[in-house]
Amino acid sequence: MMVMYLLMLLFFNQLNIFFISKISSAYARRFQPLKSSGSNRVVFNANHYKMLETEEMDPVELDDVYKCNWGIWFSIFRLLKTEDIMRLAYTSREMNAMAQSYFKTLKTIDFSEFIPLQLKFSSESRDMFCWIIENCVEITELKTIISASHLVTPLDFRAISRFRHLTFLDFSGCFISSEGLSDVFSQLSNLKHLNMSYIHPFGGEAATGQFEEGLKSALEKLRNLESFVFSGNSRVSGMCLAGLDCTAMKKLSISLSKLNLRVVISFISRCEQLCELNLLSTDDESMSATSLIPMLQLTNPAFLTRLSIRYRSIRYLNTSASELWATIRRFVNLNSLEILCSYFVRIMVVDQIKLNFPNLQRLKLETSAIDSLLVLFLIKESNLEDLCLVNGQQCRHILNDLVLNSAVCTSIRRLELHNFFWHPTMSRCVNCTFPNLEMLSISGRRWSNECLMSMNIQFLSKLKTLHVGAMDRKIVSNTAINRLFFYCQNVEHLALTVLPMTDMMARTLMERCTKLKEVIICHESQLSPTILTALHRKFLVKYCG
């Protein structure tokens, strides 16, 4: 029996390979002219059959060959990217119907994977969004709705409210209609993760009051929410948080800009099982220490393991810094700490961080105002896995001291260097200093061609994740970035989030990075249509910004 089972398994695997090869060749013949023409919009519009059903489209009777191989086709679809399935659906009416049936079985929908960049905010992307929320009734996760539709209407609310099994919903960046908002969560009893960052009331100032009332009524219906993101919402006062059930809340990310602090403090105090608290800043706004202290004092220290205070400016530290630091030290179970206010970091007793937080694994500090020897001591004596050094000339001294002292930081696997000057002499030793490094994130105006070109080849070759953020385009060339990509041949995840991706960089990734799975690029990419299509074919491409 076991032998028969293995033979059947081998047969079906070979059959799948056969079908995939046939599909690939048919796809290449069918869409080669469209690829060379250069736009995904052409692929969507220049076809006899549409991916979306219309009233004029007659029901499709599948041939026997499709009916017999229904399961095989679905198994093939699972091996393909969403964009490839959509393109494949244009080859025939039967394949169109098959693809639609497959999409109806999906449980997780990430619209950044469905919608190409050229179609963002277009009528086609809006049609795709409407088709999915009307037909895919088994959805459990709806991600990055903004990629498909910048506006969420009452009809959309009505469709989304039917998803009884929905656990994840992302409205971030969308314009939200006030009408129908109060009932959108009425049937979503299983919703656990909600992102409502940078949402906008549709209709401007006139709709703001009605919008917040509707949002308050909607949030009151949620009982099992575990994760909530509410940042960048300058059009609301925060009164919508007053009735939100926080019994199950474990992760909260919130920016306090223009919110009623009394309501926010009361809201946080009701989150008795909060494990992660991210206090986010927008537009470099400042925050009062006298407001931060009561928020943190009302947070249960027994549960909190991750704390992020991203305000670069905290007022009244001259009188309240000691009390704020004493409040933070209460959270002895922290494994992640992020503080970006340089004045407060200078007041902190950095060399006692490990003593105060014995479980700390991730640390992100603004290091411009503290002595490099203190950070050096912290790195060497702690067991940090994730280290982020932000700003200032001290960053150079810290890593220089590590190299000169032949320190070996075996525990550090993720290193982030923001606004940091990497001296060329460091490159010879940094590979030995961080032997187990897997992730590197670099950004800031101090990076130059000289810094990037001098980075150690062995150091780059062992990276699994590389993030290149904002840099000064006047002193950083495309050639220097391309060199990074050339030697990161083992990277699996790559992000170029501010600098534009060029054809030269994309070709390097496709030729050299054989293990690469995901690429994140900014919207201002300088890719030709042909290269962009090829990049989508080879990797999972996402967009940011």
C-alpha cells in the first residue's frame, strides 16, 4: 500500500509539472506582445474576456477536461502568484471561470499582491475590490485595502459585514464614508486585528463629527479585538475610543496627536493584558512627560513585553525625567525597548539597562547624546538579538570601538544603522564582529558611495534580509546600491523603500539573488515596463510609500 501511495504521489507531481510547463508556454505565447508593450493596464484591458463577471457575460459551461482536472488546476493555482493566475484567466472563458472559483476559496486577501502599481486608484482596481468582497465569502483576512480602493462606501461596509470569519481588517489610508460606518462591525464577532491608521472621513470637515460618532458606535460592537492600530488620525478627537472593549487587547499602536489625552489614558488603563504598546509620533511632534507618565503607570507591568516611545522631543524632562525612567523600569519583562528622544536617553542609566530588563532582546536608541563606551558596554555584556543605532557621530565611535577591541557579538542577528557613518577601515573586521548577522537595515544622510562600496563582501553574502532606506541621492549613486545587491546573493527579503529601483538593479536581483522571495520597492521606481513585468514574474513585489 505504501508503494502504491508513493507511486500515485509521484504521478500527480509529474502531472502538475506537466500542466505548469504547458501553462507557462501558453502564457508566454499569449502575453509576449503585451509584456513588450509595457503596461499592466494593457494586460487588463486588451483581452476579449474579463477577469470580473459582468451582467452581459453568459454562464460558462466547463469542458470535461476542466471538470475532471478541477482539483489539479486548483493545486496548480496554489503554486502560482496571484498576478499570474489573473493573467492566466484571460486565456479562455473556461480558465476565467476556474480562476474565479479558485479566488472564491481564498481566505487571505492582500490587495497589494492583486493590484499592479499602474492600476492603483483606477476603475479596474476598484472593480476588483468590489468583486472580491462580493464573492469571496470565506475571507478571514483583508489586507491593504488602500491598494485596491482609496474609498470605502456604505455598499462596501455591507459586503464586508457578511464576513463572519473575518479576523484581520486593514482600512489604513482609506477615505471612510460616515454612512453605514456604525454597523460595519456588527456581525464581525471574530475580528481580532484592526488597522485604522491615517483614515480620512469622506466629505472633509463637514463629515468629521458624524464620522467620529459612527466610528464610536462601530468600535463599541467589537468584543474580541487583540490588536489595534490608530495613528495619524488628526480629524478625530479620540472620543471614539471611549466605548471600545479592551478586555482582550494585547497590542496597541497609537499616536496621540490632537487626541483627547484624558480619553486615551482611560483607554490604555482598561487594556489590562496589554503586551505591546507603541506610542507613535507623526511629523516630529513633541509629547509632554507629564502625559506619558500616567499612561505608563496605568499599564500592567506583568504583561508588557514590548515598549516603543517614538517621540524625538519630550517636554518637561528637566523636572520629570527621573520619574519617567522609574516608570519605565517597572516593566521588568520587556524584551523590546525603543526610545528616540536623545535628551531622555542621555539621562537614562544605559549601563544598567541589562540589569533592569534581563529579558531584553531588541534595543533601539537615539545615540547622539550618550558616550560610545556606554553603548559598547551594553552591546558586549547583553544578549541582544536586534540592535538599532540612530543618529549622531557616536555611532561611528561605537562600531569602531567594537572592531578595534576585537569584540565578537554572536547574539546579534539584526542590525539597523540609521544616519550612520561607516568608515571604510571597519569593513575588514565587521564580518568577524557580527558572525551571525542575518538582517541589515541602513539609511540616513551620512551614507556615501565610499561607505557602501567598502562594505565587506563576506559580510554581505551572509545576509538574509536587506533594507536600504532614505539616503542623499547627491552622494549615493545607483552603482553603489547595485554593488550591495550584487554581493547579497543569499538574501531572501529585500527592501528599497525610498531610493528608486532601476533596471540595472532589477537585473542584478534576477541574475544574482537566487534565493530572493520578496522585493519591496517605492512607487517612484525607474523600471521599464518589460523589466517591471519580469520582476513581478520572478518575485513577490510589494510597494511602499
